[in-house]
Amino acid sequence: MAIAAMGVGVFTSHFTIPHCAAASAAFFFSGLSAIASAKVLKKPLSLIGIVLGAMTLAALGLYSAGIITSGSLTSNIAYDSSFYLGLGPGGMEHMVVYPALMWLAWFSGHLASKPEK
């Protein structure tokens, strides 16, 4: 996830294909990381990671379907799609990122608050 996130910064939006590939990988692996964090947490805290990871992956699926069906995949213009749930392409991208960032902030805070062994 972190390597892909660095790729998003290295390949700015002027480099369309590498930027989109790195962003997709970062979004996908952030959702998987949130779900995988349930293995190291006790219930009910593990459910937070599962829910936020599932939200990220579901929103990524809708966002990807919207890009493919709207024709934005082969264009520099972000066209609207019904898969964006009325939020537009930018709003749907935020729905992908926000649960992942909430999980990242919550999980890192949780790990930082654990006492050293």
C-alpha cells in the first residue's frame, strides 16, 4: 500500500497510466490492509477494520465500474456515471479514500497507544 501511494506522488496526473495504476493499487491494498488488521485486533475493534476495508473496496469497485462505463478510461475528461451514486467522479473517489484514511489514522493511533513489551 505504501509503495503504491508513493507511486501516486512520483507519477503525477500528467502521467495518466502510471498514476492511475499506482492509485488503484494503493486503494486496493489499503482496503485489504484494513481487513487484514482484524487478525491482530480483538473484537469489537477488529470489526472496524473489516467495515472500513469493505467500504473502501466497494467504493473502489463502483468507481472503477464508473470509469469503464462512462468512457473516462480512454479520455482525459472524467464523465459522469450512474455508478458514482450522484456524487460525480471526484466525490466517488473521495468515498474510496476516506474510509481507508480513517482506518489508517485509527489503526496507527491504536498501535501507538499500546505499551512496549
